[in-house]
Amino acid sequence: MTKKSFEKIVQEGIRFIARFFPHSQYLYFPLLSAALVWAIKSSKEWQEKIFSWEVWLDPSFVKVKSDEFILVFFSDHAGLSQAFSEEIGTHDMPALRKFFYHLYPIIGLEDPFLSGLFLQELASQDYRMIVQQYDIKVAQAIVDIEAVDEKREFLEGLETIAREMASFGADMITQTSVQRALAEIINNELKKEKD
């Protein structure tokens, strides 16, 4: 398939999602990105995950991570160690643990929906903004997604889009450059709508 075909699939995906979320354009990239990644991992598993908030909210295993694990998580990531240097330096574990709950699913677990939801903050390495906006953005996404009246039609449509995107091959899709291309196509389509 050509890049034009990939663009066409993404454009169709945007039109499809816009039917369900005409005023929530911020959900386009996270939903398409999540569908794409989950389609690669397992064609059935991603379907269940799209409406389960297990990773998006507060997976129980994140809460039981040791202080040492949390310190290593922040210290070993250049951007995080810089952004939270004061807390790391003083071993402010209550603060670091709070930040960890929000950042680990995105950076450590690389959840595709959350990564898409915070794409701009990740690109600008504004990790404190992620922590500040996490609860608000995730709560709004949950409200918007749960408000979909025809969940079955929505899931079937996302599955079709994901399968078409997955047909490009797992190696190509898992690369960061493809997610960037996906984001670029979505941004271009949104700009066309505004013009």
C-alpha cells in the first residue's frame, strides 16, 4: 500500500470518529492511535481495552511499585529527571509517587490512548503539565466516550479502521514515525475543516 492509501484510511477514520464526537476533536488522534496499536497486538484485545479504563485510570499494580522503582523511573528518564530534579534530589516520595501515578501509564507503559491524549505535552516534554491536566483530560475523555450512544457501531468502525491500518505491517506501524505521520494527517484534516 502507498502512503496515499494510509492517508485515505486515516481520513476515513477521522470522518468516522467525527460522527460520534463532532465537538471533541482532541479524541481523534488518541482513538486512532490506540486502535492502531491494539490492532497490531491483538485484534480482540484492543476491542475490550477501548472501553475498559484499567490502564487509562489507575491500574492497581502502579500503586504498589516500590520507592526505589519510582526513583529509578524518574532518574533514568532524562526529561523526567530534569523536570522533577528538586523532588528527586530531596527524595520527596509523596510528590514523586503522585506524579508517577500519572506519568507511568504514559511513559512507562506507553499506553497508546494516553500517549495520544498528551501528544503535545510529550512532544514539548512538559511533564508537569501532564500531571496538572491528567485528571481533567482523562475525565473529559471518559465522559465523551461513554456518551457514545451506539458503542457497538463505534467499536466495529474502529476495528475496521485499525485492521486497514494494520495491513501495512507491524514493523512499519510500531515505529514512532508512523504515529507522527498519523498525527500530521489528522492535523492537516482539522486545518482543512477550519478553512
